[in-house]
Amino acid sequence: MAKSRLSNAIVVDYMRRIGSHDIEPGTPLPPESALCREYGVGRSVVRDALQALDAKGFVIVRQGSVAVVAPRHRWHVLDKDFLDATNPAEYFPLLQEARELLEPALARIAAARISDHQLTEMVALNTQLAAQHEDPERHAELDIAFHDALARATDNVILVSLHSSITGLGQHTRIAAAAVPGAIDRAVFWHEQIIDALRAGDATGASSAMHLHLTQVREDLRTTQPGHPEDPGEES
């Protein structure tokens, strides 16, 4: 097996263990020699894995001492490998908080800058979304594309980059929300309100419609969480 694949397997395993709270922040990792024995690899593979975990913010590597699990605020929780290795639902409320800060502002800016071509693109995406009720992953792709088109309409590459950084976790939230009865229809409705405000150049209306849309998304996601009164596993 290639060296990079061996080191990546260690990285993914430790991200899973850290993300599932099996290993708490501040916990020392075993010495390199112990890790070599545990994974059956050479020292260079272990060092590559530790450097990758350090770069992703999950461990702190110091010269001459063992690595330790980093404080939670340093973790790159939007890293795709981390999301694939752990339970992303833990971060759904935090993502919604971030979206509710960012996306109404994007809509406000886009209302003054959006082109006819970009409006047409958003209408087409929302039309496709309205017809998509069978495939949650396709729903997620279309919904992300709609919100990405709005971000691009700000003509601000920094904001586009910020928005793009959260779409990986956003794919997970959208797949979860798509299972809630009526969620897609509600999203399509609020998208229409956003489009209407953008077409009218109404910055306040676009921002308000986005805020209400994200409030609806938050409520839909809440119904997917264990312990919610409507959760199938909850006793009546």
C-alpha cells in the first residue's frame, strides 16, 4: 500500500476517535514507536500522519515531545475527511448559526449587484429543485448550487470563498432536512421570495426572506434530532 494511503488511514482513524470524543483535548498521543507498532507501519508514515493531523488542527506536534490532542477551537471541523469520519449532525446547529449570520448579508449585497443572467440561473435551479423529491443527494446539490449562485451574485470573491467553505457540511444538513415532509416545498417557496426581492433590487426584502428561509431550515433540522417530540424513536 502506498505510503500516503497508510498515513491517511492513521489520520482518518484519529479524526474519528477525536471527533467521537474517545480522546479528549489535551490527551497525549502514544509515542511514535508505539504508533508504529499499533498500525504496523514505519516511522516516516507515522510522522506524515502526525504532521497532517497538526495541519488540520486536531493535534499539536512539538519537537522533542509527544503530540497531544488540540483544543476543540483549533479543529478544522469542515474538513471533508473529518465530516466523513465522524457524526456531522453534532455541528448542524453551529452551521445554522453561521449561515444565519452570513447568508442574509449575502442576499442584501446581491440585491444591488445581481445580473439578469444570474437571476435566470437561480430561477432555473429552483425550478429543478421543485421537481426533486426522490433523491436527497440531488436535492442537496441543487440547493447548494442555488445558494452558491446567490453568493456569486455579490461579486465579492472573499464572501464567495467563505460561503464555499461551509457547503461540505451544508450537504449533510440538506440531505437530513430533505427527509422532513414538506421541507423541499418550503425551501422552494422561500427561494421564490428571495428571487422576487432580488429581481426588485430590494435589499431589505432579500435579507429578510433569506432570514425566514433559514429559520425554516433550522426548524426542519430540529425535527431530525433525537429526542424531538416528532422523532420516530420517541415514546408518546
